[in-house]
Amino acid sequence: MTALCILKMDLHDPEAFKQYMANAPQTVIQYGGRHYSRGGRTVTLEGKENTVRNVIIEFDSIEAAETWYTSPEYQAAKKFRDGGVSTCEIYVVEKT
């Protein structure tokens, strides 16, 4: 079943984050993901104001999203956002 991978990223060092952006998107494509949104404008309609960078990626399944996330290619790109560059929450939700 198709799944959506939702990333909520709070950037602490936007300049250093550019290295992540130069490497991570192609790993999504390599593992069959399709970007829906890559940090576009967000409007909060209810609840706590959302001030982070939001990314939504579609995969063919939760397992495909997990394969992408644990892949050597993504883990190498992920190192560019670790170490205080950003904090991130990542969720995968089945489309129903």
C-alpha cells in the first residue's frame, strides 16, 4: 500500500544544510520515492504554529520508505544535517 513519508525539519544552520540538500533528494528518486512537497509555504489552520521545513515524499509502501531511510546513500546524505545542523522528525503513514 502506498505510503507518505513526512519529514519535519527545524534548521539551525541553513548554510550547512545546503550540503544535505545537494545530496539527499537524489536518494529519494533512487529508491522510488516521489516528492510531493520540499519545504514549500505552510499555513497552520489549527493547533501549534508550524514553523519548520515540511517535506512529503510518496513511496510504494512503508517498507520502501524504510529501505530508502536505511540505505547507505541516504545515511551518507543524512550526515550533512546531523551534528546540530537540524533536528528532524520523520513519520511514514499508509495512504488509506
